[in-house]
Amino acid sequence: MSHLFPHLFEPITLGSGTIRNRIVSSGHDTVLDDHGQIGPDLVAYHEARARGGCGLIVLQVSGVHETARYTNHVLMATDDSAIPGYRAVAEAVHRHGGTIFAQLFHPGREVMDGQGGMAPRAVAPSDSPQERFKVVPEALSTAQVRDIIAGYASSAARIASSGIDGVEIVASHGYLPIQFVNPRINTRTDDYGGSPENRRRFLTEVVAGVRAAVGPDIVVGLRISGEEKTEDGLVAEEILDLIGHLDEQGALDYFSVTAGDSSTLQGAVHIVPSMQIEPGYATSLSAQVKKVTDLPVMVAGRINQPHEAEAAIAEGRTDMAIMTRAMICDPDLAEKSARDAVDEIRACIGCNQACIGHFQMGVPISCIQHPETGRELTFLPRPHVRRPRRVLVIGGGPGGLKAAAIAAEQGDDVVLCEAAPHLGGAVLLAQTLPYRAEFGGAATNLSAEAARAGAELRTSTPVTQEILAEVAPDHVIVATGAVERMPALEIADDALVIGAREYLSEQPRLPAGRILVADWKGDWIGLGIALRLAESGHPVTLATAANFAGAAIQQYTRTLLVSQALRVGVEFLSDARLVGVDEDTGYLQSTLCEIVHEVDGVAATIVSAAPRAAVPDLDFGPASVEVIGDARAPRTVEEAVYEGLVAATNLARTPTAMASA
């Protein structure tokens, strides 16, 4: 039992079952399905979290009806061919003492993908349009409504027969069950619309049907947004009234509380809240739910660390803590917390880049700090070398640190040299941007992992021929990152033009007046600098060569950043590249046509341009050499860390190095 987190590791009873601790991995789409069913990749993914000590794992959504296909990779529980997959993942989780539930799902109008690239087709209580995906749904007939209700029950029975411990009905984030409840969306006039009782009827019948289908020994829960936080969404009072009604029905065993709504950008940011949002913010919603029910309550919303979860439970704001992204980043979080090894936890930084960001691109989720996530069958268990070799890693940014950590963990003798006084590379600049401070945690986590693994970490040590002679490496991993380069510009009249990296590293005092931020990529750098300057009182124009500001940033994160920039008056110009600057004017060429834009009254221009790879000019002698990350091709932290993992893993898997895993 943990001394630091006694409440977090106290078992809890849900329905007929007991969960070993209060840590939950909630339902989240992984894109690890096997043609709509559970295959080996998804089993390995969840087994890693069960092995790591997670108390309750909730599978990603399972469609209950043919009209529930909201993506082209959704799990479906509509026929018996799905049962072996559910059985396999249940057995894998049970092997490690974990509990596993499955989600029952219908999106209603919240459909992302169409068939074969065509526009999405959706069904809903009424034909109320959906803003975010630009969907106009078909209104369900009464017969179709009852068919979908039956689908919830039959899917639940099918899942329960596989050995899954419970089912969770998804009524959160504006999905079908809550669409029926919302009078601003449901304009029906039959038994499922009109009065509050009629609008609740769909969900009431779903809950009753699921309970009847699975019997008393299978846990049945409900996931619901405590507040939808969007235009025309349900507010807390309406949700609490609904929860009270469902509680009186007596068929549920718990409530899983979250926030937000999928139908608008404003509401969707709460589906996977990024680092701009306060940790544990949704516990205020779960605390309200606990006032209207005696059933156990769990809550999601930026609970990244065990002390946050412990405090929320100890203070009575929730009974269980959903820590999904925290365990995407560190599958062993629960086990480390149980033995109070908090310094070993790889903390999630809320960047959203490779988890929900990958999902929204339709590729398997992972983590920029822990690319083994989603690739368990490729990289785990870790290989070990029979004959340690001398490995020199040049560069202490994220890629170099990951390579050093993995190579040392596998048994090689590793020396990492970083020219700067501090480890972390460009991450140390990124963390200085507004609402980006947590990003520095990536450097902290990776540095600690490399040190714990036994790598020798040298700072303020540029690699020279003398260093090479001293270390005498058998293998060299070059991870020297990228350097700033300025585009070819016409600069007249001593105009003040500064590179983005120079600005972030040196923090020069800028003259009063408008600042033009010229952004090449549409990522955090240009948008972050513009936001910082505007918040400090400068009028700012952000001109980007991308289609829109923040185009390269994950959607939920971008939504919050752009809304913050709008509030402080940042002016936006898209599809425009900087070509020249004079004393008080910036000149931008449209990337679409011959038009040239002029931005007047410019006091200074900050340029975020395409960087250049930085590779040292050294004679490595007989050592084998691999170049990774931005030194190979300037990209992001994700690619650098992944290539560090691959480089070190391949090193261990060479025939001369192999030993039993």
C-alpha cells in the first residue's frame, strides 16, 4: 500500500465487482483495431496498462448499430464475430489483476468519416445540423429509434458473454443518448420528444434494456458530461437533473463524469483538454454529481499526477480518478505510484500531439515521450545486449536522450555529450512560450530516464576529435538537432528583423509599435510568440504561410490558442510568405496568387522560418554512425524521440549484440 497515496490505492466496489485501486484508463479510440475488431495490437496495448497496475480499463467505444460507425475504424459489437476479440483482451487484463469494461456507443449526428471518402451520413433524433463536422443528420423514425435501443441491449449481452466485467453506456460529449435529452437538438413530437419525460425516454430505455440483457453480475455504468460547455449544450443543472432521474431508476452501478461536447470546436476542447487547461479542473463537476447520487463517481479532465488524483479522492470530489493520457505516457504509472516512486513517473505534458492528434489523423495513437505506446509488439519487451559496446550520443535534446536511455537500459555503455549547459535542446525554448511551460517536462522526464538507465550525461561538452578519441565509441548516434536560418528577404532602412529562436533565447527588448510575426509552418512557434507579444501590450500581426494560424497544431490545442490570441487582439493573415521589410512596412507574397500584402506601421519583424539540420564535421573513424531527429531532417520532438528509440533498439538487435529478451 502506498504511503503517499492511501486513498488512491484503496479498493472500491462497483456493482458486483471490486476494483483493486482507484486509477482508471477511460474509453479512448486507439486506431489499433483490426478491421473493426479487437486484434493483437489492441490487446497488447491494454495488457501493458494492466501489467502497470491500472485498476480499471475501459475499452474504446463499441458501435451498437450499423448506423453507429462514426469513423472507419470503430470497434463494432453488432455480431458474434466480435466475441473472440473481447475475450482475448479480457483474459490479458485479468492475467495482471485488472478489471475491464467496454463502452456501448452510438454517435448520432457526431460522425467524422463517410464511406470511401464521401461526406458523412448520420442519424439523430432530429435533423439539427452539427457545426464541427458540418453534418446534417437524418431524423430517425420511431421504429429506427427502437431498433437502436435493442442494439444497445444485444451488444451488451454479446460483450458480457466474452468475459468483460462491465459495460459503460456513452452519453457524454453530445452523442446520441444526450441528443435526445437536449431540447435545443431534439425537436421530435413522438414518444421520444417534447416533454422532459419523453426526451429522457431513449436513455431510460437504453439503461433498462442493457441491465436486463447482462443481468445483475455485470457492472453497468454511464459516461456523461457534467456540463457540455458549448452553444446550445446542456448546462450543469440539466445534467444533474438527468443523473438524479437515472439514479432513481436503480439500474446503474456508477457514473463517469467528463466535460464538453463534440459538436463545436468550443465544446470539443474538453474531450481531450490540453496543457492550457488547469489540471483536475473537471473535479468541480464530479463533486456536484456526488451530491445527487450515492453511486460511485469517476472523473476525467487533466488528472496527470497521482497527487492530483489522491487530493480529489481525499477531498470527496470523486471516488475514482481517470488518468488515461497519463498512462498513455507512462503505462507503469500505477505501479510506480503504489511504491511511492513518484520521481520515476514519466509525466504527461498535455501536448495532444501523438495521442488524440494521431487519432484525428486516422493512425494508431502513441506518445511523443514514449513511442513504445501503441507499438508494444514492435518494441517490447526490451532486447538486451550480450556484449556491451561503447555508444556515443552527440546531442542532449529529446532524440539523443531517448537513444541514450534505451541503449543504456539494453546494456550498452553510453556517453552522451551536449554542447549547451543544459539538456533538453529546443524543448527548453518551446517551454518559454505562453501556455507551453509543461512541455519542458519532456526534457526533465527523458533526462531522468537516461540517468536512471546508467548513461553518462555530459553537458557543456561539444564533441571534438579529442572527445572522440577519449570515448573511443563503437557506435555514434548523432542527434545535434537543427539551427535557425533566415529566408532570403529584401531588408531596407535598417529595419529590425529577428529570428524566432534568437528572440526566444535572448529575449531582446522590442520597440513600441506593431510587431509582424512571419510564420512559415503554422506551428506553436509563430502563434506562441504572437500571443506572448499581444499579451504584453504590443499590437501584433501574425502572417503565416500555412492555410491558417496553428495549422500544424492538434485541433483542440489550436482552438484554445487561437481563441486566446483573438481575445488579446492578434490580427491574422494566412497563405502569405514574408519577402521584404523596410522601416515600417512588411511585404508578404500570397502563396496562392500574385497579390502582395502590406502590413503598415511595423516596428519589428520576428521570423519563424524553416530550420536547417546541424551535423558536426567530424571524422568518426571505424565507428558506425546513425543520424536521427532534426539532424537528419528538421521536424518535431515526436520524430526525434521515435528515431532515438529505433536507433537504440536496432543497435541491440544486431546479430553480434543479441541476447535473450
